[in-house]
Amino acid sequence: MKKKNIILAALATVVMGACNKTEVIIKGTIEEFSQNEETNISILVRNPLTTDTCHITLSPQGAFEQTLPIEEERELYLMVNGMPINHMLVKGGDLIELTWKGYSPATTLEFADPARKREKELEELLGEKFRKEYNTLSSLSPSGNEPCDTALFEEIERYVDKYRRTIDEFEATHGTLPHKEAFLVDGYFNALSLVQYSLEAMEELKLRGLRSGLPEDTVKGKAAYEVLPAKYLVHRAYRSFLWNWAHLHVRALTGPADSLTTLYERYLERMDTTFRIMQDRETAEWTLAYRAPFTHYDLPTNDALSYLRSLESDLTYPWAKDYVQQTIAKLTPYQAGEQAPDFRLTDEAGRIYTLADFRGKYLYMGFWSQGCRVCHREFKNIPALREKYRAYDNRITYAFVYMERNDAEFWPTHIDRHGSRQGINLRTLNDKDKVYNITGFPTYVLINPEGKMVEYNTARPSELLQDNENVLDKSLKK
């Protein structure tokens, strides 16, 4: 799509008071839209506490208007071909104007209400003014389980106090901010994010009960993360902080994992631990559900599925159950015996491979990314794996698919650095390639000689080495 050929203007007729406090109106008129290829422009409204989403597809011609029943805050995204290019928080009573001018900075989602426009201006001001200060603060942040310096907490207090004063001064100069407290929450937890990866720092934070910048009736003298209501989960800074805090404490229950069993048991303990840490059950269940998609990064697939099914049965909030159910479905998108979808992948020489090129042999495919440390560890097991199945070498093809599409230039360097030259190295051709709905790394897939799925999210190399009755063993012995 040529950007210069796209002219899309969404002009809203602003009627103050036309939107009541339990709905959001998004309206505009698309005057012209010319394109060379299929383009989908939509609005996504999401509730981070649930899986409730609303997609509004915008027509390339004509007027549009959508009324959404919204009371509490929601995240609203402007989407192009499924990718977010603009984001804002909305609440009941908002009237939104859309202006679209290709992928330029002029693409905007704007509030019609002057007070809400002020809040957006404040958001930009805070981002610009505190970026450098945050980087300075980051230099004091501990890593791992290093002791936390008192100076860090003093700097966090100073940072949050300055953040609060900046908000107060802006409000005094520009006018009332309807969601002032939301800005305070964001600033507070952005600052605290600097200690969320250190267990010692988190324990110290709990003892101190830091609460700078937040109203006293909200924190009531306790550590803020223990008493803030679940409504604050709409703020990404708070969500990230809570998740990492709970994860650290669960990890500390058993120490470093020395076996898959230890790791698995640790995850099974997450439920009681999280409820104990967080006083509010809704917040605790949200944390567990939100963590669910990441479980299979650390656990073997079968163990991850067992944990998720156990978690699903213990959750009480319908939205949390639904979120975990969706996670389970994503881990198992293809069933055994189902025809594997075709693909188009390229090797370093530029040769294009499709599924048909691997017919006649079992295809063991590993999907990886440059930043996935577990992927790199698994590559070290490939030589031993090939040795274990040397007798079946003429019946197995090993292929490793690099999934970072925008990193093709450095792909060969990553292959050499991480030791994946144990089979055919492939990568996706472009951004539109959706190879097997891969949602996380590493993911391994086993396909039989007829091109049918043996197992999606199958055993990793380390698991195949440990288990002599694994899915590959059983397949080769047929």
C-alpha cells in the first residue's frame, strides 16, 4: 500500500453532552480512501480485566458511528491490518474523533471533550519530561536478588513527588483533569517497576509501604500493591508491577529448579501463593490468568497444559476462566491426524520451502527468536538428539525457523552464535506469514511423512532425550 495514495479523513460532528456516562461514542466520516492492496482499519476496545473485546471495522467509504456501553475505563486501539498504531484510555461519557492520514504522525484519536484533550496533552508532557529522569533512576536499579540500596527508595520518592507536583501544576494552569488519580497511579508504578525484578527490593518495599503520590484513602498506610482495587488493572504499569511481584515470590518458594518436577510443583503452588500475597481475590485471579499465556515458556507443554487445566478449575471469576480456556486453545490449535497447513519459508540461499518439500520423512520443526534464551539452551541438545536417533536419520528432517521477520540481515549471525546449525535453517518471508499460529518460543512441531500433524507444541529436544517413550519414539517405531 502506497502511503501517499491513502487519504482518509474522519471528521466528527461534536455534540457536547450527546454521550451519557455509560457509553462511548466513536464517530467520523471517511471522505476518501484509495489503496493498492487489502487493508483493514478497525477500532479495538479491550477490557484488561476480562477477555471482552469489541472490534469495529471501519468502511473505506462513508460515515461511521459506534456506541459502546462502557462505564469503567477501557483500552482503545486504532488497528491497521491487526497491528495497533495508536492507543488511549477511554471511559463512559467520552466522544472520540478519528483522523487518519496514512501511517503518519498525523494519525490521531482525539477526545471531543476539552478536559479529556487536556489529559492527553498531559500524557505527552509527562512522557517527554520524565524520560531522562527515569533513565537516571534506572541506573540505581538492582538486578536479580542483589540487595537494594536505600538511595534507590529515596530517589523513587523524589521521582514520584516531582511527578505528582508536575500533574498538580498542569491542572492549576490548564484546568480540571477528570482522571487525575489515574496519572498518579501510572507515575507511581512506573517508578516502582525499577525494583520489581529484585526479591530483596520487593520485600523492602513491602516494609516501607511506599505510597508517594497516591491519595491516603487509597493506600491507607499499607503497601499500595496490597490494597489498590482491581479497577487499577487498566493501567499497564500497575499490571506489569503486580505480575512481576507475584512471580518473584512464587519463584522464591522452591529456589532454582533442579528438575522438571520441581518447576512444575512451583507453578502448582502459584494459586495459593498469589491469593496470600494479594488481598483482593479479583486482583489475584487476574494475575494468575494474565500469566497463563506465558506458562509454556518455562514448562514442558504437557505440564503447562496440566497446570492450566488445574488453574481453570480453581478460578471463580468467569472472565478469568475464559481467558485461561483461550490460552489452552492457543497451545493446541491443531489436532493429531489433522492435515498440517502449508507454509512458505526461505533458507539462507533464498530457496523457498513448502510443506511438500518435506514429504516422505518426519519433520521436526523448532520455532525460535534471537532473544529466547530457552531456545538457545535447547539448540545445545540437538547434537545429542541426532545421535540418539542416528539409526532413523533417513526418516527425520530437523528444521529450525527463525521468527523475527525484521532481523533477516543478522539471522546468519544469530544461527552461528546460538548453535542451531544442526539441520535446515529457515525464516519467514514477510510480515504476513502466519506460520502455525506460533504464540511463544520455543515451540516445536512434529509432522508425519504424509504431511499430517503428529503433535503441535510437541516435546522439546531436552525432553526427547530424557524420555524413551516420547511421541517421536512411538512414531518411528510404527
